Amino acid sequence: MAGHSHWKSIKHKKAVVDARRGKQWSKIARLIIIAAKRGGNPDDNLALRYAIDKARAANMPSDTIDKAVKKGTGELGADNYEPTLYEGYAAGGIAVLVDALTDNRNRTTSEIRVVFDRNGGALGAANSVAWMFSSRGVIAIERSAATEDQLIELALEAGATDVVASPEGFTIETALNDFEKVRKALELAKIPTVSAELTMVPGQTVEISAEHAEKLQALVDGLEDNDDVQNVYTNAQLAQ
């Protein structure tokens, strides 16, 4: 896994959240609604707990979080959002995976296709690129928060599969089933995290030129600006 690329992604996501906070809250609310359909108690529903943690990290007001949970459980009426995965390619053959929650699949598909077309990419068929990615837990930690030896010992003992160092900090990767154990181990050791999320990680990355990186960023920005899009994943390896 490319630690440097992941840290660039973190910085980009934080900038997006700051610039589009209202839209980001709306997207996270959808995530909470979907998760809460499986139960409104975050102690028994890990997906809901992660969604609420994400909401709090984005400084979403507590009453907004509570309202989204109640919509998901049906206490405030039902909002019917459908998880949808879009796959395609950016300029330079970079694989792009788009995770969306929509209440109108036809509308969202049309809008996603337009963004790909406008930015030199192409929307692909089902499983055209999804096979390149796997679901993983990824935790980012500032370099000043712990030593590399300390993290390797703690994380691997808790079940992590890898610890990668970069100039900005450390990236811990876990299998989905071990994500919560590793996160709790870090919490007990009082090691703060920059982010802790379930994400899609490419099996291999592809280095891209500055020109293609610029086009890719425009595509990702356009996709993330869509209200229905939750996450955008690529297999691009940005230059150091």
C-alpha cells in the first residue's frame, strides 16, 4: 500500500470537507440513515458507529446526527437511499471506483457519466475495475504521535496486516474483521489518530504523470461535488 498516496488523499479530503461542509454533512447523514436501518444503537451496529464517528469528525451537530438515526430507524419517516457502485477509467487508464447513495439511480448514473466524459474519462461496466480493489481498514497517525517500533509492535499484535511510514506519518492497514480491534488498541495506548476508516484499497497502484494527475484531480473533484457520491477511490500513485 502506498502510504504517501494515502496521506495526500487525507489532506485532500480535509480540504474538501472544509470547503463544502454543508454538502458533506448531507452526505454523512445519508450514510447514517443507511446504517441505522440495521438498528439504531451504535454499540450493536458497527456501521452506524463508524458513520457517527465520521459525522463527529466533520463537526456535525448532535441534533442533526440524532435526526438522521431516527430517519434510518423509521421514527421520522423513511428516506430510501440505495447503495450504488460506479466503475470507470480516468485519463491514462487509471481505475476509478465511485461509491454512491442515491434515491434515483437513473439520475445519478447520468450525472456520473457526464462527469467522466467532461474530464477525459469513461464510465465502465460492472466489475470492470472493482476486482482491482479490496475492502480494508486504514488508520492514519501523525509521525509525532508514536515511534515506528511502538506502532509496529502494537498494531501487528492487535491484528494489523501492515504499518507503512511516510514523511507525514504512519498508515496502518487491517482486514475488515480486525479494524475495530486495532483501533481500540490504539485508543487504549492513548495514540491519537488522524483518520480511521473502512475503505477500498487497490491491489496495485499505477504511477501517473503530472498531466494525468491534473486531469484525475479534476475528475475526482467533479465526482465528489455530486450530492450522491460518498467516496471516490483510484489506483493512482501520485509522484513524491
